Amino acid sequence: LDLFQDTLGFAACKMMRRILGLAKVADIADIRDLKERARIENMTLQMGKKLVTERKKINSIEEVIDLAKSFSELR
């Protein structure tokens, strides 16, 4: 379980680096609609923060999927 939770923390840091880092990733940076890009960046940062700060409360991949779905509903 510790390895799973640590992996979530690492994945969350990678998610946030894609938004905040100097080397932008094309999948998000290439979105031309600035409002849509900002929405996706915000959603990614919020989910990354949640995964980092609450990873010890997450015990299964199903919980991660539910979390991702909850953020996708923020439209």
C-alpha cells in the first residue's frame, strides 16, 4: 500500500510539473482555446494537489478513478 500511495504522490508531482515546469507538454500547451486550456490546467493542478496531500487516504485505483471523475465534472 505504501508503494501505491508513494506512486500516487510521484504521479501528482509529474502532473503539476507539466503545467508549472519550463518544459511544457504539447497535449495541454497546444490547446488553442485559452479558457479551455486554463480550465484543464486548473483541474490538473487541483487534482495533483489532492493526490499529493491526501495520497495516504487513497487505498485503491478505483478511488483514483473516482477522484479523476470528480474533477472532470467541475466544468
